[in-house]
Amino acid sequence: MASGHVTKRAKYKTTIKDPGTPGTLRMTLEKILFVPHNPKSAGKLDVEFRYIKGQKHTKEGSNKPPWLNLTNNQNGSFIFEFENYSDLHDCRDFVGKVLAKSGEVSEKPTVAYPDEQLSAAEMELRIKLLQEDSELQKLHKQFVLSGVLTEAEFWATRKKLLDREASKKTKQRLGFKSAMVSDIKPSTDGRTNKVTFNLTPEIILQIFAEKPAVHRAFLTYVPNKISERNFWTKYFRAEYLHSTKNSIAAAAEAAEDEELAVFLKQDDILASEARRKIRRVDPTLDMEADEGDDYTHLPDHGIFRDGNKEMTESQNELYKRTLSQDINRHAAVVLEGRAVDAEFEDTKAVAEALAQSKRESSNKGESDGDTSRERIERLSRMTEIEDLQGSNNLPLAPLCIKDPRDYFDSQQANALRTSGDALGGTEQIKSSLSIPEVYSSLRESISSIKAMGWKEPIVKPEVAYQVFDALTNSISNTKHNIGKNPQESVLDRLPRKTKEELLHSWTSILELLKHFWASYPITTSYLYAKVNRLKDAMSNIYPQLEEIKGSVPSELRHQVSLLVRPMYQALDAAIQHYEASMQKRSTQSGEKPNGYV
Amino acid sequence: MASAPSKLYADDVSLVVVLLDTNPFFWSSSSLSFSQFLSHVLAFFNAILTLNQLNQVVVIATGYNSCDYIFNSASDLNRSFENGRMPVMSSSLLQKLEEFLIKDEQLSKGEPEGRIKSSLFSGSLSMALCYIQRVFRSGALHPHPRILCLQGSPDGPEQYVAIMNAIFSAQRSEVPIDSCYIGAQNSAFLQQASYITGGVHHKPQNLDGLFQYLMTIFATDLHSRSFIHLPKPVGVDFRASCFCHKNTIDMGYVCSVCLSIFCKHHKKCSTCGSVFGQAQSEAASASDKKRKTPET
Ligand SMILES: [Zn+2]
Ligand SMILES: [Zn+2]
């Protein structure tokens, strides 16, 4: 396997069903060459390895022949059928090696699948995860492609990642356009006064969503009472009347035409909804206080629509609709998002789908009787002053800690140990003085300073110089200690490369340790082999850590060795465990070298 | 707090809440006398108040039995010198300190035994945080608060939970805790408090120059810290050790109720008494069975 090429007899198949062309497959570090036995046959192949993205193969023991499927970066694939599985495995390992190498150059992740048949979707997902997470990709390359962990083992510890990714698949929904429906401008034919509105199901859905009364009218009138065309004509007539702001004319026309009146009147569904919403407003909100902010009625204030100032008239309130109402309603609908997702061809379907989705959502959370009680509860919640309330009577057992000193000893002992101060020294000699004595000596100190004033000078110049000198010295000696940000971590002071190497060492060590400890107790020869593999991989990390230490300038070395020390300790602990259990195994069951318990 | 004149606060205006260790047992055994200490510290307070007119110093005495506010520069506005010996505010601080010590003594119950007892650090730290919270709520204009602990007494392990809670709450409200340890050993609490909150911890080597240390390190306002080099610890090892044997461990069992750490599986948590479910041996044998089946 160490050689730079492999040659096997195989059949080259363009598809799975293709019976295949017999010939010789030769793989070098750069290329894949297939030469058919019959020189006239067309199946000759000469592909560079850098185009190969991944490989799949059939599993020994499955009823499929030994097939190796190499996928290239254009989603094409080359299938080879071997004479036996050992040939297949040789080729698979070779491809794995080459891909691992080439992966260092091109950042395309490669996924190899020994011992596992995966669906295309699962494979896609894994590749996607690797592509999105460079750290994961690095680990994968480092351990899976080098054979320390199998593909299955690697992913077994990340099942959650795979699951979550899968469930996240619900795709983003398209929202409503932010343009207002009233902005739909008709086209004219240029000769007559006739205008034409182009209504798409999209626009209709938006109209229905923003104007529930129109939606209801459509469901009741069309097509039994009036035709759809007629319905929309009346709708736009009403819109036109609104835009003229002539509420007297609007009132007059509405009196004559029942259906037109529906469009001209205030939307009663919206109005009742608004009333319901007001009931749910935070009860502590003082809406009257905000009223003073409304100055639209003052001269030179107000909203202009289509170049005309919107006037507030007192008569014919019923037929008046302000722009702010329209904008607010539109904004609310856009923010709500569309509940109806499918593409619709005709208006009837749109109307019914919307009605259906509304029924569903109202079934979910609408029992009006509850709202008043809910409101009272909210009110008491909002006005409650937390500090004055008793505990919430949660069904929890109170935490009772017998001796908090344990926490101190557990954690802080180390802190003191490393800072170089003997912990044992805490047992200071107790002063021989009694309580009154110590207090009175303290009070004497105060009286003396009161009488004498501050010491003069407070610090002797030479002492001040010494202190200043020592401080400056220690600061400049640890100049790597200094960053702009006092919160900056030790890592940030190291060269970028060292920092990355250290972080990566940690993640690789953690990955190995996770698998290592999870393999105990060893119950099968499989786990036995896995532990051996992991132990070898862990041993290989020691020289790498030494190398990192050696690569930094001497003044940073201490910092780096502090960071590396816990890594050594974690590895040492694992290897110690490994050796101890090996010893136990050999003494216990010498006749079972394979590691069965 | 007297209402400060409504001036715009610059980013270098500081509120320094100083926790002053007044544990008489510590001071009776310290190489630095309490009067010398006060001399350095009072001069330091004066210096801070002179650095910026809007700076504020609040002093809380950390006693042996109690804690109390003993000084607030916002209410002691007299900055004149009393017969040339020291500022009036310093003598009012000393006055309050004396009264505090008398009260603290009255609260004593019996002689402490064994080693020097710790002072009530958790109490003064909580008082400092309460004061700072009040300042935060006083409106948009307030000085940048920080806490400075001047401590010499040894740590009180029995205060662990309270102190750590205070440290974390300081961390959450972004209040750095600076600490200057003047005792014989170092204090793990102070190191951790400064480390977690992004403050500075220092243990002066030469206590005769305490004032110089205070001025060089602890007078630096938070804004200036972004470009001034201050001493930094080499790193603190916060690795855990087990509660049962005090051994440093890499892996262990953690009580899910109180977060105690054990090196071995126990039936019951020795700290909080919670009973741990499912014996380990059962779990192990169940997983053994599972593992044996695939036999790859
Ligand atoms: Zn233990
Ligand atoms: Zn517990």
C-alpha cells in the first residue's frame, strides 16, 4: 500500500446496469487509468484524481458484487466491478489515501464510506456539514481518512448534528410583497376611458388577507350572485371612490348598490379584530398619554396621498378610510406572513385556502371567555412588585448545601497552588491577643493617625522608585501579557499560527479522548482494535505538542507550556488507563489475546 | 447620595467602591501596621478624588462580624484641610471607622480558635454591588463603577457560595473587581474575582510602598485601561478536584443538583444529600449487552 500505485483487473461500468467492459484499472497518485482488454472497445478511461470527489463501495457480505463507485466533481461517477473484495478494498484504501492528500490542497471535503451503506441524501448532508464547518472537516480528514476512526464511528458521536440538520429542512416561505395593493395601477388602452386591472392570484391573495370583508364577500357572492369579473369591477370602483376622498359620493353610491357598499364600508371583521386586540394590550400601557402626540390635525401636518392632503371630515365617517389605517393593516399582514403556501391558478382556490387556514389558526387559540381572565392575570403580573411577593411556590425542593467549604477546597486549592503560594500557610499562627485586645489595638491605630495626621512623606522616594521600577520591569518582562484589551486571553497574545495549532490540538485530543473513553469497558474485539488505534493516534500527538512548544519564541514558551500541560495530563490519564487495563487483561486471561473479557 | 450636579459624565469618571479589610485579628498579626495602611489608603482616596472632580469614592468596611458603609465622597463634600494634617473627609472617615469597630466588637461571640478567621468579604462585596446597582438605576448619567478590595485576611471557605454568587453578579453587570492582597498568602477568592470580572489582581511585594502600588495600578480608570499596561497574572489554574479526596481530577461525577464533584460514583451526594439514581453497574451491564450484539 505504501507504493504510489495500484493495478487490478476490473470491469468498467458507465451505469449500474451496464454489464461493463473488462480491462485493467491502474491508479497512481495523480490519475486513474482504465485500459480495456479489447483495444477496440470504447471504455478507455483516463481521469485525473483531482476531479474525484468521493467514493462509495458495496459491502462485503451484501449480495452485490464488489463495486467501487468514484464520484467526480460534476456529479458523474465511474463504477468498477472487481473480481473479489480484497481487490476492492485495496483500491478503496488507495483512493482514500489519495483523496486525503489532495484534500489538503483543495478544500473539498471527501466522505468515504467503509462499512456503511448510505443514502445519497445522508451523504449529501454529511458533505454539507463538513463543508460548513472547517473544524469538523479538519477532524474528519485527520482521523477518518487516516483510518484512526471509521466513518461510522466519527458520525456516531454527532448523531444530533445529523438529526437537527435533517429536521431543519423546512424551507423559507416567500412573504407578501411590501408594496401596497392600492399601488396597483391600471393600464389604459389610450383611446377610450376604459382602464384594465391585471389581477394575479398573488395580488388577490394579498387583497383577501388585508381585507377580510372582501374575502367574505367573495366567498358568499361569487359566482352564485355575481360573476367574478363583476365582483372585481365593483371592488375597483370602490377603490376609485376612496381615492377621490369624496365620501358623500361614496355614501350615495353605496346606498344604491349592496355589494359595492361592502367594499366602501369599514371592514367590520377588521374592526372586531381590532377591538379584541386592544383587550390584549399590556394593561399598564397608557394609550391616552400617547394621544397628545397626535398632531395630524394641526395646520401643515398630516399625510399626503397621491399629492393630496388627506382631510379629516366629520361627516360620513362610515365611508372614510385613512391612509394610516391602510398602511398599518398592510404592515400587519406582511409581518404575519402568508399562511397559504401553494401556487394557485384560480381565485376560488385562493379564497378557500385562505379561509381554511384562518379557521385552523382561530381554532388554535381563540376562546374568548379566557381572555378576560387572562387579562386579569396579566394585570397582576405587570403590576406586581417582585421584591414584595412570596416565592412562586414552584414544586421544587430547596437546595440545601451542607458545607460550602467543599466547593472552595475543590476549586481554589489549585488556584493557590499554581500561583506559588503555599496553601498550607493558611494555618497562620493565631495571635495571642483576645477580642478586646485586638479591637482596642485597632482603635489605637486610628487614634494615632488622627492625632499625627498622614505619615510624612506617605512613601519614601526611594521606596516609591523601587516599587515603580519593579512594576514596570515585571510588566515589560511579560510584554506578551499585555494586550489592548485587559480581557484578552492568553491565546490572543500568541502568534496566530500557534493559536490555531493549539486550538486544533485540543479539538483533536478531545475527539480522540471521547472515542477512547467511550470504548471502555472493552467487550468485543472490535472495541479492542479501536482502542489500540486510538492509543496510537494519541501517542502521535505528543511530538506534535512538543513541536508547537519548540516553534514559539522563548518568551512565549512558558505560556504555551501552561496551555499544553492540561493536554498532556488528559492524554497521560488515557494512556495510563490503557496500559493498566492491558496489564490486567494479560494477567487475567493470557489465553485470550484478542481481548475478550 | 447627594444629587450630583447634572454635568455630562466623561468616560473617565469613576466610582470606586473600596472594600477595606478591618479584621482586627488580621491586623494584629500583620507586618504593616493599620495606621500605616490607613495613611497610604487615605492618601490614595484623596488622589482619586483629585484626578477628576466628578470621581466618587465609597468605602465599605469589611469587618469580622459585620460590614458597613463608612465613607461616601458624594455626601462628604468638605475638601478642606483640617489644621493642615489631613483633609476633613479623611477624619470623618476615621470617625465612622471607629464607630464601626465598636459595633463590630459588640457583635463578637467568643474567641476564634485555630487559624486567623476570615473577614466578612461576601457581605461587603454584596453591599458594594447593591450600591452600584442603585447608581445604575439613578439615570443615564453615572460614573463608571468598579470595586477595589483591599484585603489581608485569609479566605473564608464557608463563604464560597455567597462570594461566587457576588462575583458572577459583578461579571453580569460588568463591574470589574480589582483586588490588592496585603496578607501573607494569596487569596484565591480575590484572584478569581478579578479574573472573572476582568479586574486587576496584585499582591504588593513591598508594603512600605503600598501607596505607589495603589497609584500605579489601581488608580487607573476603566477607560484608560484600554491603553495602559497593567500587571496581569500568568494564569490561574481553576481545575477541579474531587470533594471526597481533594485530588485534582480530569474526569469525575458531578451532582446535577449542587454541582459537587466526585472521583467515584456515590449513592448519595455528600454536599446536598440528593440520592443518585440508577446504580452505575446496572448501566454498564446494559450497555455491555448492547455492545456485544453487533460483534463486528
Ligand atoms: Zn475523590
Ligand atoms: Zn449534590
